Amino acid sequence: MDQAIGPLEGRQAHHYPSMWTRELSERCSEVAARSQHASPLTGHHSPPPMATISAALAISFFPSPTRFAVATASSASSQIKRTARFRCCAESSSQEQETSVGPPAPPPEKPPRSSPSSLLGISTSTWSAGVAGLGFLETGYLTYLKLTGSEAFCPITGAGCGDVLDSDYSVVFGIPLPLVGLVTYGLVTALSLQENGKDLLPGSDDIRLILLLVATSMATASAYFLYILSTKFVGVSCSYCLLSAFLSFTLLFIRVKDFGFERIQKFAGIQIAVAVIIALALTNSYNSATTQLKGTDNFVLEPYETEITTESSPFAIALAKHLHSIGAKMYGAFWCSHCNEQKQMFGREATKILDYVECFPNGAGKGKKMTTECAAAGLEGFPTWFINGKVLSGDQELEVLAEASGFVAEGTEQSKEISQN
């Protein structure tokens, strides 16, 4: 047993010096490292304390068991100190990281909106809101009249307002025109208040440009309606139409003043495109519209045929064939007395050869409309002849129709008179 233990102790004793040497080397390294740190009081580097060096060196002279215990205690103390130092550094690093991160920065604020220009000491947005508000009230009243079928009150022009508001031109693509104006004026009012600082609509950043384009479309539509009023309703005046046009042009002037005449040139192309689109849309809508016979709002006139009692002469038959061959057309209405007189001039046989277009095949009166072909022709009365690009209004003598169409019938009395003239 002793022999077995002896070699073991010898092997342990043989390994102790190297272990103590490493421990002593680590202790000396720690002492040297501490000596490199500046003193917290003086700020200068201080040499290692002699007591620390002496204690470290004394370990090597202890007997093996004692030296092992001291080394173990010293190593444990060093590990505790290192752990404490590590924890302190870790906590300090964590604190520094938390301090450096800090609370999240608030999102950048949106730049303030540019203030609109002024007109007579009042901002253009206020002007736009006021003018559009008046238009909103006007179109709201007209929308109520249109939807309820009530008669419009026209204090200045009498019954002219009712004729215009009840016509086919008061509807665009099946939508009452006052209702379209009501929505448009309401949109301009809301956008103007939004520009003035009232947050009524979400996500409206380019309000000024939107208002400019809307005002351009409204002014274009008003100009188109004024043209219709002057050509399709001759002698009829509509105070509501004129007021709406005035408000639309005023809004356009305000928006142009807001941008400035120099800056507005950058958006001239967009404005022209919007104006062209509005004009084409209105033209397409009204091309399919038909005109109701005036003065027949309270009754319906069913279509009927008038008997032609006269016989057709050879000249009338020959002229009718010639007019048919060149594509001449006669537009008329069953209730038109002058149309019936024109047919009597041609007689029964010749009338059947003519290209006659009935403009009210389903009757006339309330709810009865003119055909699309007649409405597109822009007729002003009945009968109306279209011969070789010429327009002849009213009933015409056969000789006049022959001369306008270039017809000459040989061997007839009428042809001789025409050749002599």
C-alpha cells in the first residue's frame, strides 16, 4: 500500500511545482496589470505594492499541502473577483447600451402647407369656399326641382328657366345636370376648407392643383352650356344657367390667381387636356340626346298618317326618282301641316319614292322624343330638305327642288321652263 501510495505522492509532488509556477505567473500578471492602471486620486501610474508581491512569492515556499490550499483559495478568490469584474462590466455595458439607444425618436413632422395667396385681403381658399358654397346652394335647389318635378321659379326671365331645365340638355349620361353641379360645388367647398386648415378630407396633399383642374372642368362645361343656350334655345334666357356660369368662371379666376400667371404656365397642358376631355364627353352625351316638341308637356299626340289625295305628274315622279338617286332627304313630322302640303305637291306615287324621314315615329308630347338622326341633323323646323349639301327649310316648289338637285326632265313643260331660265 505504502509503495503504491508513494509513487502517487511522488507524481503529485512532481506536478505541484508546475501548477504553482503557473499560478504564480498568473498572480504576477494580475499584479503587473493593476500596476498599469492610473491611480483614481492622482491620475499617475503607481508601482505594485510590495506586500502583494511578497505574498505571491511566499506561496512558493509553503509545503505542498499548504501551498495547494493557499493556491486553491487564491484561485477561487481570483475567479470570484473576475466574475464580479465581468458582471460589473457586463452591467455597465448593458447600461451604456440602454443609455445610447434611449427612447425611439418621434417621426418627422410634415412640412406645413404653403399658405394660399390673398385677393382683396382675403385668402383665395376663403374666396373659393364662399363662391362654391353659393353654387352648392343653387344646384341643391335645382336638384330638388329636377327630382321632384316641380316648376322652377324664375323671377327675371319668366318661364324660360323651366324650358331649359326640362329639356334633354339638362341631363348628362342619364344623370341630372343639377345633381352633377351639386357634387362638384360640394367637392370644391370641402377642398377649399381643407386648404384653409380645416381637415375635412384625408390625404389631400395636392389640394391646389386639384382645385385648379376642377375649376377648369367647371368653366369648360359652363362655356359649352352657354353655347347650347345661345344656339338651341334662341330667345330663351335662363338666370340659373347664367349664375352657375358666372360662379364657375369666378372659381377659375381665383385658382389662377392663387397659382400666379407665371407658375400657371407649367400646368397649361394639363388644363387643356381636361378641357378637351370635358368637351368631348358632353358632345358624346348630347349627340345621343333628343329634343322634345315644345309646348306639348301636358299631352301626348299619337302618330297618324295623312292621306295624300293628289295624283303624281310624270315630272314629279321623275324628280322623286332623281332625288332618291342622289341621296336627298326630306325631314318632317306627322303633325306638320307644311310637310303634308309638300307631299301633296308630289302626289301619291312620287311620295312613296322620296326618302322621307319621320322625326316623331312614336308620337309627340310628354315623354316622346325626336329620333337620334333628326336630333343630330340640327333641324330648326319642318319640313327640311338636305340636297347635295344644301339645306332648304320649309315646303318647296318642285321647280326649286329640281334646280337645287340639278334635275332636268326632257320632254316636259317644266324642263323647258328650267332650260329657258
